[in-house]
Amino acid sequence: MIALILILGLVSFLIACPATWVVLRLSHRAGAFDSAPIEGQVKAQSRRIPNTGGIAIALGVLVPMLVAAIGFSILDADALPGFLDPVREYLPGLRSMLPLGWTLIACVLGLHVLGLIDDRRPMGPMGKLVIMLVPGLIFATLFDTRLMTLFDGYVGGTWLSVIVTVLWFTAIINAMNFIDNMDGLSGGIALIAGTMLLIATLLNEQWFVAAVCALLVGSVLGFLVFNFPPAKVFMGDGGSLIIGLLLAFLTVRTTYTPLDESAGGWYAVLMPIVILAVPLYDFVTVTLIRISQGKSPFVGDMQHFSHRIRDRGLGARSTILVIYALTLATGISGLLMTRAAPWQALVLGVQVLALLAAIALFEYRSPIDRGEIDDG
């Protein structure tokens, strides 16, 4: 099964990479370039770069999912081709996941369409926010895909875990949308976080969740071929919203304790927060900065974590490589937390908090250089 899931990642890459090239060419012909800022929004100097790359990411994820969902619906175990022999014993379990799979496909497609519309004609933030609440609510109430279920017995029902799950989905969707503010940034973070989750799900033999992880990783990698700075295409909201949705879904569905229960404890549920610590840091800090300035937290500007690092003297590539490294560091800590003894988990938690505190102190104490900055 591991080999088949890794092949799925390769398939999604082979779909997304050429699809990005095709979308790039067609978008230039159609003039589908990055949109002008809405009222009150501050954006980087406009470049004639299409913001339609999210279409390729969506294709890389949705095409294999659709093929698999249809195939598992109609194929008999005895009719599977030889190379799918490892799937036979898991076919009943995979079929039981079909309602969840079809719902995930619908939610990804819905947010993708929302993003495409917003990329062409920017919408108001409140309307988008209301729509972003829907996937978390659907998964939490209809499929028991919830966080913090251990508190259900103490609060007299599932209402608390439902609220937490809806807020988590909305926060991660927005965090990945917020951090899509520099060439290669959101895609690279998604690639690293998705890889950490893929390793965790493969180790715990969560084949459905691992398959979705592999599709996300392969699709984003195919897109990054054309998005790493200097970018030839942007993912736009059509890409960042579905990346956020998939990461939120995957973090909630992943089992964080080992199969043999030889290690790990309640603290393993903190894994998604640790893995996504960097985009969450950006989301929280830029929101606080905007609120402190009397601005709407949902109207974009140039005060994101990446901008603040770049304004302190780093070039564009150096900035995203630093953020990649920070994400990898927190991602590895999150992965190890699932198999850590209590004292080890404490050390990992202190390590991540110290890393974030060091970043915050650096930002607070270091001067901002708004002079000429190269792209190196």
C-alpha cells in the first residue's frame, strides 16, 4: 500500500505540472492576470503574471480522487488488476470512506470555484468568511471529523468539539490564504506540512488519509515548478483556499498515536498546531497588527511575516527559504511528538515555543530596512 500511495503522489505531480504549464499559456492569451487591489487593500507592485495556477493544483487532487471514487464504487475485489493486489484486503474499508470522499471532493470543488471567482472579481471578506465556515461544519456534524473529542463527555455533548473543529478549518483555510503573499511561499509550506502528515499517516496505516496527503503533496510540487521565485504563475485564491481546506481536513483526520500505543499520549493531538505553527504565527500576528491599526484583519496589506522578514534585509528567495526551514523545523517536531514520551513531548513543545519566541524577539528588536532589496 505504501508504494501505491507514493505512486498516487507521482500521478498527481504528473497531472499538476503540465496542467500548470497549459493554464499558464491559456491565461496569458486570455489576459487572466493578478487582479487589482480592492478598496483599502495594499498589494505588491502589479506584475503581468496569471493567478490561475490553482486550477492545476485542483486538477492534480480532484482527477485521481474522482477516478478512485468511481472505481471503488463499481469495481469488484476479484476484478482488480494485479498491480492493485495490495488494495484487495482494504477495499471494504476504502468503500466505507466513499461518502466522506465524495463530500471532500464537493467541498474542494466548491472552495476552488469560490477562489476562482474572487481571483477575477474580488469579493467582500465577510461573504467569503461565511462560506469558509461550511466545510468544517459539514465534516464535524455529518462525519464525526472533529477535534478535541476527548472533552465531549465533560461538556454534555459534541457542541464544543464541533465549534473547535469549525474554527480550526476556518483558521487554516485563512492562514494558507493569508500566507500566499510571496512567490513560492504558500506552496512550499503546504509541501512541507503535507509531507510531515503523509509520513505520519503512512506509519499509522491510515491509507485513505495518506492517499489524500500524497495527492496534495504531488499537486503542490508540480505547481511549484512554475511558482518558485521568480514565479511565472500564482496559485490565487483558487489554489490557496483548497490547500487550506485539505490541510485542515488532513490534520483533523490523522491519528496521532502509534498503532502499537508504545509511545505518544494526549499531547499528540497538538501535532497539527506544531506542524502549522509558522502559517498560524503569520495569521495571528498580521491579524493583531491590523486590528491595532484600526484596520480590518481580512483586508490584505504588506505586513505579513514574509514581508517583515524581507524588510529586514533579506531578498525574496532568501526570505522564503528561511520560512521553509522554520516550517521544516516545526514540522519535524510535530511528527516526533506523535511518538514521544511525555518528557520528550515537553522538550519538543518548549523547542517550538522558543523558536517562535526567537522570531518574535528578532522582529521586535531588529530595524526595518525599506531600501532596495535584491531577489537573492
